[in-house]
Amino acid sequence: MDRIEQGQQWLEELLVLMNLPAKVAASERTGWGESTSGWLTIDKTNLTPEQMAIAIGSQGETIDAIQYLANTLLNIGLEREEQKAFTVELDDYRVQREAQLKAQVEIVAEKVRETGEEAEIASLSAAERRQVHNFFKSVEDLSTYSRGQEPHRCLVVRLRE
């Protein structure tokens, strides 16, 4: 069984324990920021809108927690090069959130270029901060760093030195 299949099986078992039994489709995708991850897409066919809302949570908190657990538990004891990044998706939540994030990042990047001053992007999950950091690695004139402590940690965009 490969790593992505392990993730699929793990997530299906977790969903049963959460009383949200659903099939999970597993695939590999290269996302925004060019990192490749195993996508675990929860099939919403047999879930009610209320169940989907529970699985996603307020501002994505539950689906982020599930994704964090997947990445932590499925990579325990593995060397860094053996580890696999997992993205958990339901009802296009990640795709829609990524589109919102891209729009927000473009606005902040333009503001930093115009003013020359640092700008913060707040209210990002750790996974979203990582995604934005990865995106900015390929941007020649801007760089990023994180500031603060959870739950008030933010990402800062600045002109590259």
C-alpha cells in the first residue's frame, strides 16, 4: 500500500469515528506554490449539508485539524524525504479558499510594491501560511516571514533585500 492509499484508508476510518461515514478519493496534485501533495477528497454524496458544515467547521477549523492530524500521524517516524504532505478536501473548500488566498496575496503584494512597506496577512492557518511562503519563494522582488505566536501568528510580506 502506498502513502496516499494509507492516507485514504486513515481518513475513511476517522470519518466513521466522527459519525460522518464517506468514501475518500485519493490522488496526487501539484498545488499553488508548486508543492506536490496527496489530496484526500471526501465524497460528499452521502453527507447532509449539516454534516459537511461540521466536517469543515467554522472558518475551516475542523478540516484544518483533520489535515493536521493526517500530516502528523501519517508521517510519524519517517525520514523527511519519505514524508508525504496531505491535503484534505471537501465540497471544493480548499479550491475556493485557495482562490480567495490568491486574490488577497495579489492585493498585498501590490501594496508592498507601491509603498515599499511591509504588510501583514492575518487569519491564515499554518497550512495556508506555508502555502503563501512557498508561493513567494518564486517571486523575485518580495519575501515573507511569520511574526507572532499562535493563535495570533501572521505572515508578513516585504520587499526582498
